[in-house]
Amino acid sequence: MSLTKYESEVRTVANNVNIAYERFADLRNFEAIKQAFDNPALLEKMKEAAGKDADKLEGLKEQVKNLSFTEDTITIATQMGEFTLRIVEREAPKLIKLEGVGTPMATNLWIQMLPTADYEFKLKVTLGAELNFFIKQMVGKYMQQGADGIANMLAMVASAR
């Protein structure tokens, strides 16, 4: 098996890279995502923004309920057990690396940020997993969608004022 990487499209975010880095470097800040799903007005705005994918928000809402956060970890409880992503490296203000703990295969997630102006930066997410050829064929599409989805979500979090 080898490490397969899935890179998101590069997103342009209208905010200061240092502000975004501070939000991402303490994973407890993502608790606000759980709270957003409990707010009917915000949920309605998310549905409007999601357009044709609005029906997927209910499934996402259920998954978000199973998330827990510490400064350095995000843990999700699933039917297969708990999986954790732990921050293993911070390089302010441009990089945060996370690795999987308790995952069925070696996994990692990189959040990369590159300032382009005082209040604008580029954001890219890279998901990596050790996948054999057959598994790669089955889940590759979903891993790519995951990288893009995480980048979209981080861009929304980073651009909030």
C-alpha cells in the first residue's frame, strides 16, 4: 500500500490569513459548526447556499452531532468505533497537519494557507490515506469529494467575521 493524496481545489478566502490560522489551530473553535446545525435560521441559510445538495445537510447534521473537539483533536463516533484526527504540526500562519488516530488505515489531513493580500489568502486541503489498489478504486471519488467538502467548509469558517 502507498499513501494516496487527494487535493482540494484552491479556494480564495476574503479574510486575513492570521485570523483564519488562529481559528483552525485550536480545534475547539469548530464547536460552532455543531451549534450552527442547532440554529434553525442558520440551517435554513445553509440549505439555501447548498442549493441542489440541501437534502444532504440532514445526513451531515447527524454526523456533526457525533463530533467532539479538544484543542488538538477532532473525534467522531461511528458505528465502527471512534476515529480521531490529531494536530501533529502547526506552522503559523500557513500550515496545520493532522494525523489519524484509531483509524483503520494511516490517514492525514493538511490545511495549507497562502496569503495573497492583507485580507485575502488561498486555501487548500490535502487528504492522504494508505489505500491498496482495490480500495482506492472504490473510495477515490469519495476521498476527493471529502477534500473539496472540507475545503469549502473551512473557507466558510475562515471568511466569517
